[in-house]
Amino acid sequence: MAVTATDPLKIVLAILLPPVGVFAEVGFSGHFWLNILLTLFGYVPGIIHALYVILRH
């Protein structure tokens, strides 16, 4: 859970395009596909999930 040098960029990506931020962190995993669904159902849930994934991993 240590903050790396690329985390600020991933956080900006998570705010602008949540699935891209998640992909940058974990690749094509279940989190990525879940984030796509959350973003399609609502932009804010996608952002929250993306930030959770980025800050958790």
C-alpha cells in the first residue's frame, strides 16, 4: 500500500476515465471489468471504485 511515483497520474486517470486508471494499476482483471460496469451505471461509482483499487494496491 505504499504510494509510488506513478500513483498521482493513475489518480488523475481514475477521475477522468476510471477504467483506464484501474487498468494502469491491475491490468485486465476482475477489478477492471467491474469498474467498466460501475462506470456505465454511474460515473461516480466508477471513480470511487477506481480510487479504491489504486490506493489499495
